Amino acid sequence: MSLWAIVPVKPLRRGKSRLSEILSEDERYQLNHFLFIHTIDVLKKVEGISDILVVSRDSDVLTEARDLDVRTVTENGTPELNNALRRASLFSTVFSTEGVLIVPADLPLLTPDDVKGFLDSKPAPPSAVISPDRRREGTNMLLIDPADLITFSFGQASFDIHCALVKEKGARLVVYENERIALDLDVPEDYTILREKAVLPVFL
């Protein structure tokens, strides 16, 4: 199977706005940059991924991604995650991609082994693998095969919505539980947990 990993990246100075009460704009920028580089570094070490595609409206992100030998798509139009992912997924199919793996750039604990375990759990297509966040509300990693199996619905209650969409298609569904994938970085509580685990850069 030809599998592409798609990494949506918000403008580095705008992302993680919900952390504004504990981090300055410059600190959030450094955090977002750290998470972006970490995500690309992890995915590059996973043999099952054919290619990596970064989608962003941040020109600096796109330039750095290309410097890292990663494909890019400029996010145009409405700045909305699901629209951006749809465009990126359509772009990937031009290269005969069968499946796509969506990996948000906010998983500080993610390792190559986590991604490999996730990929290894995928059943025969049509199928999907979904990892929820620690609250079992959001979708922290999503693999669909074929690439147009469902309409992306990231946002509030996306875990339940994505599961329902896969079932509506009659496709095979695996819910992959992993503590490191489950711990994303969205709110101050997440930041506190990750600081205690000493996984964030020392300058934050």
C-alpha cells in the first residue's frame, strides 16, 4: 500500500492560542516550531510511510518543510482544518496514494514505534484506524484506506463522528489505544502534564 502521512500545521504564531494564559506569543511560537519538527522527525523514521505532506498557510513552515525534503501544499481559502485536509488528501491521490495518515503536529510524546504499532493494526481495506485523545473526544491520529473513505470532521467530538462515518461506509474500524498518542497539547492542563514528564524544551 502507498501510504502518505499528512501533517496539518497552523501558522506558528497563531497556533496554541488556548495556552495564551500561560505562554507568551514567542513561547507559543517556539513550542509550535518544536512540535512541527518533532512530528516530521518521527514520521521520517517510520518505514511504512511512503511520503510526508505538510499543509499550511504559513510560508515559513512550507519553506522549512521543503528543506526537510517533505512535500508541501499551500492552504488557501477558508482557514479551516477539514478543508485543508481534504485538499491535501486530493493532492496525494494524484500520486496514486491508496491511504492517508493524518498526524496533527501536537503530539510531544509520539515515537516511531507508536506510529508503526498504529499502522500495523490496520485491517484490509476499506478500513480505518483511529486513536482518540485522552478524553476520548478528539481524534489524535487517523488512517483511512482508501484516501477518500470519509469526509474529515476534526473538531468537537471528532472521535465519535469519525467512528460513525467509517461505520456508515461499512468499512472495517480499529480504535487504537496508545497513551502517548492520546496526550496532545491543547490546553494548560495538557501543558502541565507534559512539563511534569520533562518532554518539552527547556526554554518553555
